[in-house]
Amino acid sequence: MKPLAQEDRQTLVQLKSDLIAQYDDYCARQLSLDMTRGKPCAQQLDIANPLHGLVDGTNYFSENKTDCRNYGVPTGLDECKNLFSMITGIDPSLIVIGNNASLSLMYDTLMRSMVFGEIESDRPWTNESIRKWLCPVPGYDRHFAITETLGFEMIPVAMTPDGPDMDKVEKLVASDASIKGIWCVPQYSNPDGYVYSDEVCKRMASMKTAAKDFRVFWDNAYAIHDLYPEHRRRIPNILALAEQSGNPNRFYVYASTSKITLAGSGIACIAANADNIARVKKQLSLRTIGPEKLNQLRHARYIPDMETLEGIMKKHAEIIRPKFEAVDAILFEELGGLGIASWCKPDGGYFISLFLMKGTAGKVVDAARKAGVLLTPAGATYPYGKDPDDSNIRIAPTLPSLPDIETAIHVLGICAKLVAVEQLLDQQ
Amino acid sequence: MKPLAQEDRQTLVQLKSDLIAQYDDYCARQLSLDMTRGKPCAQQLDIANPLHGLVDGTNYFSENKTDCRNYGVPTGLDECKNLFSMITGIDPSLIVIGNNASLSLMYDTLMRSMVFGEIESDRPWTNESIRKWLCPVPGYDRHFAITETLGFEMIPVAMTPDGPDMDKVEKLVASDASIKGIWCVPQYSNPDGYVYSDEVCKRMASMKTAAKDFRVFWDNAYAIHDLYPEHRRRIPNILALAEQSGNPNRFYVYASTSKITLAGSGIACIAANADNIARVKKQLSLRTIGPEKLNQLRHARYIPDMETLEGIMKKHAEIIRPKFEAVDAILFEELGGLGIASWCKPDGGYFISLFLMKGTAGKVVDAARKAGVLLTPAGATYPYGKDPDDSNIRIAPTLPSLPDIETAIHVLGICAKLVAVEQLLDQQ
């Protein structure tokens, strides 16, 4: 195996012919495989089976004797704040519990910024004629969709294995007051699976920003989602860092149990320092008489302590680790040493980020789709769906079965080679 | 019993002395009774006990075989749309299911209006330098709190037994383009318990509005909440009326099971015509990967048909009707014929609306509080908490026990008489 770019024309022509034959074989199998979304598989959801029976018509009281069936408790049950404190390391008093989706809490936070502004704002963000937002790339398409719909000009910033390129971030935010914030997935970033270094976290907390109302949306979606607990590395408590750095209001932290218990029926939280969270609570009390508390009660009872929590996460790892390893192995088998692909081998999270030869990702996704393998659209991991290198593909290995993943990644590998060979031949 | 205003001074002085003695007796009992909020009592919540066991680790599939534990189904399960179609009479295709609180859906709708505007808007509502909102009074304090926080100038409009004073409404909306909408609780209005007449509904749907993006927030919170099923009268399908009247985009309809199943753990919906609901769905899909669906599944299974639904509502009525009747009887016993009070005798809903002698409601609530009976603050049923007549008190009879209600209403009656007598003596 030598890099394809070093092969002569004849070899490439022969290779192309071989690859087309392999590709046609897969097409003939009429596959229908979906690798698009980071959804847990049924076996993972089964882990939480004991959850369902933990509330019935006799045991609906919280620890402080609140009837959880009725209205009230707008910020959530104390026992759930403790649960999220275990997950995030943040003080329970700074945590507010929502319903099932942390994405909703992020959307709502930005809607409030638009209508009311932040503590330090001169005006609501809707009244900022130009508003910009930093987007580490590759990143999470649903994050980008929110800032896009709210009219932020999204500025991509490259990810590194230690987190966003902080030289770039610091330079941008120091000079442009219209940059109001940044999306971050600090632990097992989506899709690269990188863990922000302590240094990056410190710089994020202490950097000078031209916008006095700058906010970091710290989406800690994979806070404890280790594939290899023995490799575990944790980000620092960012609210404490922000306080120490003299920027106490900078961060909104989000987490959920969506990938701990049930993806569609977990509970989510927002956390922030005292001043921010007081404003959140005020608006929240206008928005609802209280969140759904029986599911909170189920969760608090299901995960009473750290030992249980870690036990659950180990079960997840046991189910999905073989899938991640299969993707890695087959990518290596298909693409290793050819100089046309690189990919991350994350220690946790939900994705594998694959970088193909520039200018080929879109064609590869198209070719795979025609062979019955659905991949996340090329570009989805970039603002506006546009990857300037047309290179990155996000692989979501958790949902499909191991045999399906193996097939799908072989197809992906063949498509990646075929499109690369065609491009090399075109360029010769 | 002749009207107090016709009594001579000597009689009033003697009456005052008697009332003070009665009042002091109640004070000596060190009561602690809370009549403030429209919360169901535990016995009502017990009706839904069978709900809790309807989903477990084996039966989490919807009718169309979706695994309800996982992400997805952003607009809600078909079977829940059918449930809300039973409740509201609206076509299931126009219904979107949310989580547990219809108030959140209203708040979110207005936040979207603020940031994006409505279909016909020239600009987002945040950019309207003056924005106004009509508030039928007395009305629901949580509605008013939302429009207040969003900077609407709230204009009170009197309620009548047939609905808001439509002469006034029509005149206001025809001439002032800054009036963007109106709050309505059309079936068993909060707090009067009035049902809008067909005529009022028709006029609401067909009236000319200066604002082309005018919206009616049609909060059908008590759609089927009859105390006397035999007196039942139903509002028409307002979306159909709006369509017929050539104002198809005018209404957002809200409903929930909060007072059918569990106040804090029900499910809620928003409904609107095709164009509006398409916009709702678009933003919703940016806000969440899907609502919590296991509770939807529980609800759909618990209430499979209209017969079950009506059976549940009859059980509620049997529990709370005696409480409503006790309030009515004791108000009559204490205040009947004295010319200082009138009150509604609703056929459904959650409240009794009491009107006292002008200028006395605040003092009565204070006096009751000192005697250990908490009532909703006087003025709460008016925008900005200000009842210009200082007359209305909202009584919420569902939560307390029957003996507690009886005691509380006696105290309220004595306080109402005492404050009235003092005022009459002052005025003589």
C-alpha cells in the first residue's frame, strides 16, 4: 500500500476498474443502511428498562415530600440537580432541570438573548444589526442550524485535538464586538471526539472579548460518555474557571441524560453562574408552572449514586465500543496507507470524524447512497452545510448492528477510493 | 337581609361589632388555608393512577412501530394528535404535541413572533416600537405576565357572560394597528367560567383588524372540563370559522391534559391552520429532535376513545362539584342579598370569580390573610395586577378539602362584610 497519489496511471486505471466491480457487487445487494444520526441502538435503550417501573400510583413524592404529579417546582427536583451535579461537577444550586432535550434549552437561551439580551447587553440581540457566532469545525449541525435561523453570521474556527484553535478564537473575539458567542462540545466533541485541554478551557474562560455580552454555549453532551474508561480525561469545572478568570457570566452549560438513559425520554439541564441562572429562572417561571417531574423522579431513583452512573456508562461502552472499533478497523483495511483519508479514534462520544481527499466527500456520500448506504450529508458538520474542503464525513456507529456497520464502512471505503482514483486520474 | 347600603348607621355599627367578634374567633383558630391556585387535589390526580403502568420495558412502540424511547417524531405521536382532536374537535393534521405545559407553547409562540414575526408581519415584533395586546378582564394572571415581560401595552376589555365585549374589541382592533393580539380562554373562562357564545366566536374570527398580523391566542384549557355535563355547551371549531371568515391565519389554539390526567405530567398541544402550523413545525424541528414520547404513549393508551375521556371528566366533576357548590352556598349564606357582592356559578372550569364592593377587594384579601386564609392577590386577574375597581377575587376551590373550603369561604364572607361595613361607615 503506497499513497494513491504516487501510483502511476496504469495502476490507477486498473484499481478503478477493480473498485467499480466491488461497488457494483454491493449495489446488487440492494442494501438499505442508515449511518446518519447519533442515535443509541435498542440494546442501549434496554439498559434503562428498570427506569419505567420506578414511579407508580403510590410513590410519586420527591424526597422533600412534593407530590410530583401536580404543578410546581419550576427549577426541578433537588435529587435531579444532584444527579446533574454528579454528571457535570457543577454545584446543584446553579442547575435548572428542563424536560427531555438540552437542544431546546440552548434554543430557548438564544431566543431569550434575542428578545431580552444578556446581563451586559446594551440592547436585545435582535437589535444588533450585525451579529456573528464562532463555530468550531467540524461541529454539530443542529447547533449551526439554530444560529443560522437567528441570523448570526457563522465564522468557522478549526478544531484541534486540544479543542478549538484558541489563537484564532482569541484574535477574533478580541477585535470584533459583533461576535456574540461560540458553540463548544468540550468533552468528546461532535464529531471529532476530542477533549478540550485544560489550557484551552482556561483560555476560553479568560480571553478578552470585544463584546461585553459574549457567551460560550458549553454543550457537555458527552460529559461521562467514555468508550475507554481507562483513558478517561475530564474537562475542568468551567463555571469555576470563569469565576476565577473574572468572567463569571461567560458560560451557559448544558447536559442531558439522553445518551445515559433514553434518547427521547431523558432529562436535560442548563447550568450557569448565580447571576445568569437567576435570569433563566425568572423567564422560566413565566414560561411554565413547572417541568415534567415524574420522569425526573424516575431518573433520580434509577441513578442514586456515582457507582450506578458509572455502571450504566460501562454497559453503554460495552455495546458501542465494538462498533467504533469495527469502523476503525475497516477504515484502516480499506483506506490505510493510501494517503487519501484520516480519521479520529475517539475515547468517547458518539461519532467518528473521517477526512477524505479534498473535494471528494460530497461525491462519496452520493455514491454510497446509490449503493444503499445513507451517510450524513457531506458538509453537515460545517456552518451553512458547506465544508470548504469538501472533505469531512461524520460517521455515527451507535445505531446500526455490527454486521450492518461493517458492510456500510466497506461500502464507504470503496466509494472513497473510487472517487479519489477518479479525481487523481482527472488531475493527471 | 336588605342591602347594607340601605342600613342606618346604628345597625352598621352593631354589625361591625358582631363581625369583628366573628373575625377574631377565626383568628384565634390559627388557620392556615391556601385558596390561591387552580391546582387539582390529590384525589383528582389519583384518577390517573392506571396511567403510570402503561409503558414498561416491553411495550414502547407507537401504533406505527416507532420506538418511543429514541429520538424523533418532532410533531408528536399520531395517537396523541387523535387524542387532542377528540378534546378540541380540530383535525389531527393541524395539531403538534409538546411536552407537559401548554403555557410553554404559548410563551414560545410569542417568542417566535418577537424574533421572526408572523406570516403577514413586515418585521419581527421586537422591532415594533409600540406593541399592544388585548386582555379580557378578569383573566389569567400567567397570560398577562407573558405579554408584560415581552413589552406589550396591555389593554383590558370587559368580559361578559358571552365572552369579551366584542363591540369594544372590534372597535379597538379596527383602528389601532399596534394591537397585535388577544388572550382568550373561550370555554369556561379563567376566572369567570363563561363559555364564549357562537356569536362572539364568529365575530372574533371575522372582525377586521388594522394589524394584518393580528393573532388570537385561543387557550382552550378547559375544553371538556364540565361540572354539569347536562349543562354542556361547546364552542365551535375556531380554525374552521377562521377559514370560512377569510382570516385563516388568525388563531393559535392550545390545549392540554393537565387537568384531565396529571397537572404537572400531562401533555400539551398547539394547533393552527396549515400555514401557521408549518412555520411552527419548522422552528420546532430546530429546537428539538423530538418531544418526550413515552408520556404521550401512556396518555394515548390511557384514553383510547371518547367514552373513556368522558368517564374521566365525570370522575373529576364528582370530586370538585361539591367544592364549587359549597363555595356558592356559603357565599350566599354570608353575602346574599347584602348588595355588596356578586359571583359566577360556572358550569365548568377551575374557578369562581367573586366581585365585591368597589374598593374593598385588596383589604378583604389582607384581612383574610391575617386570619390564616390565603387568597389570590386582589388585582391578579387584571393586567399589571391592577384591578381598577379593586373588586375581583378569584376563588380556586379544587385543591383544598371540603371542610377547609367551607371554613375559608366563611372567613372570606366575614372579611367582605366587615370591610364593606367599614367603608360604608366611612362614607356616611
